[in-house]
Amino acid sequence: MPLSDRINEDIKDAMRARDEQALNALRAVRGEIIKFEKSGDNKSASDDDVIAMVKRLVKQRQDSIEMFRKGEREDLVGAEEAQIKILQLLLPEPLSPDELAALVAQAVEATGASSMKEMGQVMKAVRDLVAATGKDADNRALADLVKQSLG
């Protein structure tokens, strides 16, 4: 089942359960999908497109949490955190730190990189390896691991 269809089913389930936080989070994703599909290219959103949208929404909510904490609005922080949990259920399983380290080592070896000048090549190779696993990885964590292994 495509991810966009799963989201539609999850919206129905959230409506039946009267789960406002889940409903808000899922409707935000659905809105992004609709916006993408009406962008003029007449194409439907692939699972990769939807995953990118969900990641963007999670990042927005993390930024909101930071701002709400600065503004001492803990009541809004809880709502955003609840929505992040719902959105993260739609993302692929993240790689463990050990798996990430192994992929970085493999990419460094494959590219023959030995200095920070070659970080771009290694990052591209690592992203390709991560994509092949079907799991997800935080780009910041990847970059840090690559810097450690090259620096």
C-alpha cells in the first residue's frame, strides 16, 4: 500500500478515535501531498516524496518547539511533541549508530578518501548505501561521522 493511501486510512482511524493530535499531524501531511500533486506536474507523490514531506514537517515542529520553549509556552510544546511522535511513525526505521558507523567506514573505503577535501564524495556514497538499506539516517549524524573518520 502506498504511503499516501496509508495516511488517508490513518486519518479515518484518527477521526473515528477522535484523536485530535494525530488528526492534525496527518492532515498536515495530506495537505503537503495535495500541494505537491497540484504543483503543475500532474504527478502523484511517491513514497520517497511523502517521506521527504514528513521529514520537513517534523523539522518544522522541532523548530516550533524551540521557539515555544523560548516563549515559555509549555502547553504548545506538548502538542508539537505529540505530533512529532505521530509523524515519526510514518518514517522508515532509523539506522542505529553502529550501523551508521559501519556504512561510513564502508563508504570511506570504497571512495578511497583520506582527507576532508573528499567529504562530498564520501557523503554521496554513504547516502547511497543508506538508501539501499531502506532505512533512514539523520544527515547531521552522517556528516559528523564522516568528519570524524576523515579528520
